[in-house]
Amino acid sequence: MSAGTDKTKPVDHAGAAAAFVADTPHLAFHDRRLWELRQKRDGQMHVIPEWQELRSLASAIKEHTLSRLADYLEQFEAQAKARGVTVHWARNAEEHNATVLRIMREHKAKTLAKSKSMLTEECEMAPFLERHGITITETDLGERIQQLDGQAPSHIVVPAVHKLREDVARVFARTIGGDPNNADPNALAEHARVTTRPLMLDADIGMTGANFLVAETGAVVVCTNEGNADLSANIPKVHIVSAGIEKLIPRQADLGVFIRLLSRSALGSPITQYTSHFRGPRAGAEMHIILVDNGRSQRLGEEDFWPSLKCIRCGACMNTCPVYRRSGGLSYGAVYSGPIGAIINPSYDPMRYSTLPFASTLNGSCTSVCPVKINIHDQLYKWRRVIAERGLLPKNKALSLRIAGYVLASPRLYRLATGAARMAVRHLPRALLYSKLNSWGRDREVPAAPKESFAAWAARNRPVKR
Amino acid sequence: MSAREDILARLRERRPDGEFPLPVLPSFPGIEGDLVAAFQQNLAAMGGQCVHLPDREALDPFLCARLGASRLIRTSTDELPGFARTDAVTDPRDLENVHTGIVRARFGVAETGSLFLSGRELQVNTIAYLAQHLVVLLDPAAIVPGIADAYLRDDFTSTNYVSLMTGPSATADIEGVMIRGAQGVRSLTVVFAKPIFTDPTRPADARQA
């Protein structure tokens, strides 16, 4: 499920965001719902005195693991194999998808019930398998809604957060039946339950993602709320786990840090309803783990950007980001949206995702809430520099930034420019001030300009004694 | 070169410069005092309920009264001879029509109201998900204070499958409206009851483990 269509052009984030902003009911709900998640996260944080220490520990554990990732992967693989798990390795999305298809074919399997996995989105696995005659059922409610609507998830934790209940009712009525006019969330969720459970019961193979892989014990840890991941893994005879290689943590005891942080950061709940640990197949069943690189080893060698591999996919940075809340996940045109998406996606395709690092006010809120202390806003800034240096800025932005750099480097030009701006704001007719020429006047009132500059005021009131 | 060797070689070649020592995990002061009360309160916040019985003998009558005779009930514990067992079941799908499953948790976690249930306690893992409702027996003496305490135990490596379950299945994927009963059980009730058959290899009091 690729989010964009033309992969040769930069994602038009601003354009897509403008369309989202124009739809007032959706925008208002989206903004309010995500801010509510942020506030619930804060509430959880305040009842844990050691919260900041947990963040530091989580960051240090992840940095340590990434610095020896090859060793920990070998340890994990040995542990998993010893428990009868088949471990596969995939350099990229193509190898991952081919591995899944091979396992499906070996079992003459036609149906796959899967729980949430951003990695399979990243690999565009669903369209690939569908082309090969496999029927896939997304079993997480949000993912199911998005699958039925033919849309990518718009948020890594709450995939359909941009939809209102009426939207869900219409999608269901169109695809799996139901009354398009009954938008009661209880009725909709019940309808999803009674139509999805039979598909899980009939599935040939079940698939889950992974939140953590524990090197010491070979455990795959999956954190979910709906019970769909445990059903998908525990009903069919084959369980496939798709996991990015950065999911490793060294010790079981480290889960005592990460599990305490994950759901509190993500949803503001102390833990997910189910925190499940898979170390091997059930009697008479098979378990496969596919360890996927897909650009991660490349990023590990990038001095400025490797700390983004610490991400535990909680979505806190998205919930707190004013730009994300008011532009919607789909506007990023990428698998990962929000601040974390804006620093991950460019490492895959700097041209295509060149606009995303600019979808930020650099307020640093993302960095403040990140449970593993990724320096997200620093990386946003550094990506802007990389994009400018590679000549990937749009022409008008490149030109205006060059002029701004020239003006800001010269005190005389700066005084002239600010003087002119002050006069313009005070004396230009509204028709001109709020025209296309002034992007600062779009959708808002320009603040009243003072009569004189600070420099002039200071020269009058605080003359420098020589 | 195989994908495995290729990936491992690249990771070694591109590992970040600098020393990143693995931190020693400190022990944070956790919940003190009444662990049962804390467990109950935190489980309630996640949608689960707790029941206190006057004594062990009250368990069977309580379950019969609550569940009714007409319901399809399966239990995974060997301490309730009056109920049909799950271990006669071979296919996990066979539990699809179970109304209520009854299992015994190995221990609980006060910080979150979580229950430790492994393949050993569940016998058929789907009992905890395919049943419409789940009743979990828990020894009130077997509650550890925090999640970090739980992960210091070796119970997690005793079987291939372990879940920390905290309340019933839930979703808030439609407009953030909390709905208990997503794909798994619709309700989860903890009944505090000491086990009748104690496993001599395990200490009864988890806090001493």
C-alpha cells in the first residue's frame, strides 16, 4: 500500500495538508483526539517518579544494542533456533516478500490473517501477495478499516484516527455490509468482530509484527490491545513474524524498562491489554521469524541519523506535533508519518521525501516526549541541510532562503529589510497584504507592526556609552 | 554471500563510533503496602474486575451461580473438577463457541493489574481469546509489585508462549471510543483464590521468588 502515486516527484505535503485543513470537522476531531493522547501520556508520566531515568535507560540500552547489533542478532537467532523457530534473513523488501510467499506456497496456503506491522507496510507486502493470489485479512480494527477503504494507515498506532465514525460506517456498508447510517462505534466494532473472527479461524497462516526481540531468550514480544495478534498467532498452524533488525534488546530484564514506557507513551495507558511473548511454535505448529534490514544497516552508518533506529514506534512524537495534528498522516505520502516519518523516510529516498523535514516548526516537542530520547528536531534540521546541499529544495524555497541568508548576514540589509516590512504591514492595503505574495498572511492575521524597530528604541533609551 | 552474512557484515562495518556501555538496571522503589488493592485498582482502569470470596469453598458455588448451567464453559485448571477441561481439546479452533474460559494465572503484577498466563496455564492458548469471557483465578499472595519485578523472574522462559494479560480485549480505533471486547474476550474477571493443588517446585508467595 504505497501512499503516493508518482514516486518520481517530491511528496506535496503542503498541498495535501491544505486539503485536510479545509475539512473542518475532520481536522477538529483529529487535532483534539491526538492532543488527548498526548495529555493521557503526560498523566501516566507524572505518576512514575523515575520516568526521565527510564527514558535515559531506554536510550542507552538501544544505543548499546545498535552498536553491537550483529552480535545480538546472532545471539537471538541461536536462541530462537534452539526452540525450533525457523529464522530467515531479508536484505530488503523484495527478499522479505519473497520469503513470505515461499512459506505460504510450501504450505499451499491461500489466506493470511495478520496483525499490525508497519514493516509489512514498508515492504508493500499486501499488494505483492495479492498479486500472487493470497487473500490477506488485516485483523487490527484500525488497519482493517484502512484495508477495506484502500488507504494506507495514517498513524502508526491508531491507523484510522483521521476518520470519523460516519466514515467507518460508510466504508463497512460498502465492503462488509452493515447500515451506512448506523455510526454507533459499539455497533461498528461488533460488526468488525463478527466478520473478522471467522477469517482468523479459517486462515491458513497467521502473521504478526514484533515490538521487541530479546537476544538473551529468543522471545518475540508483541504488544496489542484487541486480542487479534494472539488469535492470528495461536490459531493457524504457521506463525510468521516480520521484524526489523533494530527491534533487538539484549536482556529480558530490559523489558522492565521498555514495557513500562511503550504504551504509556503511545496511548497513555499503563500497559497494552496483551503483552505477549513468543519463543517457539506450539506443539504441532511452525514459527518463522523474518529479520529484515531494508535500509537499516545503511542508516546505522550515517553519523547524524543512526539514532532514529532507536525508535520503538509509539507515535508520541506524532501526537504532540502541531503540524501532524493539523495535516493528517496521509499528507506525508509515506509509510511513516509525523516527525519520526520526516526523519526516517528521507533516508530511503531523499528526493521524494525532501518536503517532509520542512513539515515541522522545530519546536522540539517531539524530542521531549520521545521515550528513547531520539533527537528528532535536531535530525529534522540536519535533513534540511542535506536536502539543500543536494539541491533538492523547490526553486522558490531555494531562492527565498538564499535571499534570507544574504540579508541576515548583513546588518545594514537586515535593518533596511525589517524597516521596509514594518512600513508594509502598517501601510499596505489589506488586498495586497493578504494576497498570494505574502504566505505569512495566509489563513491568519499578520501581527500589528511596531512604530519603530528595537534597534531604534534601544539607541534612544539605552545609548551605548563610548 | 547469503542475506544473513551480508546483513551482519554491513552492521559490523557500519557500527557507530564510540563506546555505548549496556547500563546496569537500577531497582526503583515501587508500590508498597497493599498489593492486592493496587492490583485491583489498576486492573479496573484497564477494564477488568476483581472478586473476593470469603473462602476457597465458595469458589465452585460462585462460578456456578455466575455462569449458569447452560453456558459452554471450559477450564484449564485441574482444581475445578466440576467443569469441562480444555486439555481434551486438540484444535485451537474448537474453543470458538466457548462462553467462558476459566484459567489460573501464575502471578499478577500490581503496577498494571496484569496477569501472567503461559502456555502451561492455558493448555490451549486460544482459551483466553476465543472464549467470550474469561475468569482468572489468582492467589492474592502471588502478586509482584512492578513490571520490572516480573521480568526478573524466570517464568518467562518456562514455556514457548507467555502473555501478560491486562483486562479484556479492547479497541479505541473508532473516534477514540473505548470498547471492551474487540477480537478477544469481552470481559475479564479475577477471582482471588489460593490454589488447592500447589506445585512444590514453585514458592507459593511470589514476592519471595
